[in-house]
Amino acid sequence: MPPLSAPLTNPRSDRVKAVRALSRRSVRERAGRFLAEGPQAVREAVQHRPDCVVDVYATPAAAQRYAADILEPALAAGLHVHEVDDEVLAAMCDTGSPQGVAAVCRVLAAGLDEVLATSPRLLVLLTHVRDPGNAGTVIRGADAVGADALLVTDASVDVFGPKVVRSTAGSLFHLPVVTGLAFEPTVERLRAAGIRTLAADGAGDRVLGDVDLLGPHAWVMGNEAWGLPEETRARCDEVVRVPIYGRAESLNLAMAATVCLYASASAQNG
């Protein structure tokens, strides 16, 4: 493996401060960059979206451990790879105990026009979703079932925040993510494209098993605490509930999304 750049050892350097500042949404939006932490996220970024990777940072131990699947592909792609000591990496990252490697990435900017041009069959639309872990888990689930894209309204959590990125386990680099959408115009665009919108909500008058999931559709997922407001449900083509057979009051957002997405994937992939 070719040698890395000169080691970075000063945790108070301007470069380290600039990387750490990406933990703030305002900085991410201004810079158009975010931080991917840990070997799984960095591996997926390097292997699937090297075009978005700006810099890779690795401790000496991580450089040895992940040479074959992260460092060598990164260097082969012409990416900037920097050796850092443990203190510097800790100063860069949002987590208290980073796993030896991190990457600064450009925000993965996909557009709704671009997504609709692919004639998608399965989409997810998040509106007023605020919990980073839930948002990341939904992205991971959407990736697992082969969804065509994830759409996120402007009222939802920033999917490029460190907690969301970590919880996607690298899936953020596998499918298009469109952010900053207004809900009502987005639903109208989907309808015009022949894509039904299915609101997932406990107040649904249709049960998941009774809904036609063969055609193109988008699951609309709402806030963790209050779900989807009535006016949002009214904008969708159908309101669907996941049946509860036991005594649990409800499923949380990530669980409900996973159940709905796998039902769609099963129907569409036969």
C-alpha cells in the first residue's frame, strides 16, 4: 500500500476544528459536506460513492486493519488519505470512541426530477421525522428492500447529521436521498407520475395485508410522537395501519416502516 500523507497529530489544528464543526447542521449546509464515522460507513462511501469522498482519516492501527477494503481502494480512486493519531480522530468525531477511521464527504444531492425519471416503483417519504436513529434505520430498511429512493421533507431531521449517518450503517451511500422537500407539492408530483401515496398510520382504515402493493407507491412516514396529522393523511391516496395482534399499543416508526417496506418488496418481487 502506498504511504499515507504526513501524520496529523495536533487536535487543535484548523483542519481538525473544521472537520469537527461538521457536527453542526448550519456548518454542513454552508459547506455542503458531512462526516461519515466508522469503518462500515467509510467502506461503503469509498466503494460505492468515491466521487463524494473528500478526505479519509485513519489511525495507524485502522490503516493496517482496513488496508484491503478501505485504504487501498481509496488510494486507488485518487482520494486523499491522512494518517491521524487517536487523539486527533477523537477531536474530529461526534462519538466519544471513534472506530479508527472517518471520511469527510460531499452532501449526496439527488433531485426529485432525477428520481422520477427512473420510473421508481417503491419510495419512502419522511415528513416531520425528528429522531436521528429512526431516520437512519428507515434509510437502512429502504436500502435492504431495494427501494428506489428516500424523500425527506424540510421539516424532518437532517439525514447528513452524524447520528443519522451512523445509524444508516452505510446505506446512505447506496440509494438516492432527496432532501428539503415541501410535503404537498411532493405528493402532487408523485401522483402526477402515477405513484400512489400510502400514509402509514395507526388511524388507517385499511389494514396492511389488504392493500394493493404491486403498483408504484410511496410510503409516507410521520413523526415518532404524533404520527401523521389529519391534513397530511387526507393528502395521501390511502391510510394504512399495521395490525397489532398482541397487547402492544403500537409499533415505533422504524419498526412500522420496516414491516411496510418488506410487505411492498414481497408483493413487487413475488
